[in-house]
Amino acid sequence: MTYGTETVPKVDKIVGPGNRYVTAAKRAVFGVVDSDSPAGPSEVLIIADEEANPRWVAIDYISQIEHAPDNVSVLITPSAELANAVCSLLEKMIVDIPRREIVTEALDNSSVLVADSMAQAIEFSNEFAPEHLEIVTADPMAMLPRVKHAGSIFLGPYAPVPVGDYASGTNHVLPTGQCARMFSGLSLDDFIKKPTCQYITREGLEYLSEAVITIAEAEGLLNHAQAIRERFEYPRKM
């Protein structure tokens, strides 16, 4: 796709989901083509409080790491009681779940964390910049303005990540590996270029000329400066 073949023309941009290998390939050809955000091993961060149903949290935790053994699930909560309940449920659930080997291996990458406060949980989330962020709290909407970095945000107990994967309408080609700090998920913006455009009148150029000439001369680019002066020293014939 990057270089083309005898029968397939080269493309300008490559987008779509991937894994660590697809992400590595996109980075290798970036600059020859453009690409969307890095989308490597999947991840979810669940922020929950004492109001959360531990069984629902546990199955959400498991569901996100059944993709591949390098996937990551993290639960962070200020409730030690919830953390302990979820850990106990995870031990029971993984005994006979589908894709058990994958989930068991992915658990080595995953964590259940107890925060000192909900503020600390949000601070951790913003540093982690998860691909998927579930906020399962008594008032998730109140927490939303404090989220700075996340690929896709799922609010409330009835918004598990699989709904976003398949049916709620959001795109689930999302940045991973803290890339949500600088990328958004795949959208129409990835297929739009935004050139700038300027039309300047003589009066407008005269107003800007001193600044342009001063900066150009300071940089030693004297022809840049002269390109401005020419307009006034040799005005075009009307």
C-alpha cells in the first residue's frame, strides 16, 4: 500500500486497526505515507467507586483482555472492598471461561489498584491515557470534565466497552500505549486535509510589511525582505 505495485497504485494514507506488528509497520513507513494513530495491543482502564457492581467490573476487566495475551486491563478504585471483591471474582471466573489461556497470560500485564481518592484515580488515568476508559461511579458525568486523555470514554454501569466495539456508533480504532495524549480515535478528520489560504490587499501588506522585513533580515533572508519591498518600490501598472 505504501509503495504500490504494477497493478495497485500507492496510497497517501493508511488507516485502520492493528496490533504491535501493524503499528510497527505504520511507524516504519510514516513520512512516505501518512497514517492514523498507533493502534497496538488493546487496553482498558476502569475507574470505579463503591457503588459499582463488582461482577460487572470483573467481566468488563476480562472481556478486554481476551483479544490477545499482550492486552492490558487496569481497575483503579478508592474502594479496597471493591478491589478485593473484583480480585476474588476474577480468580473464580477465569477457571472455565472461553479463551482462558489468552486471558490468563494477559493478566500478567494487568493490575487492580487502590487509590487514596477519586482525584488520584483520575490523575492516574490521565497519565495512563487509556485506549478505553470506563467510568463506573455514582455520578460519571461529574467526572467527565476532569478527563484529559483517553481514546474513548464509557460512562456509567450500562456502557461496557463491547457496546462501543459493535453498536453504539463510536469508532473503535483508537490510540494505545499512552498515544491518547496526542491522538484521537479514527474519524472523518483523518480523511480531510486543511490547507490554509490568504488573500492580502495592498493596504494589508503595507500594514504587515515592517514585521515581515524585520524578521526576514534578522534571519539573514534578505530576498524574503526584498520580496516585500518590491511591491512598494516597483508597483504594478494599473
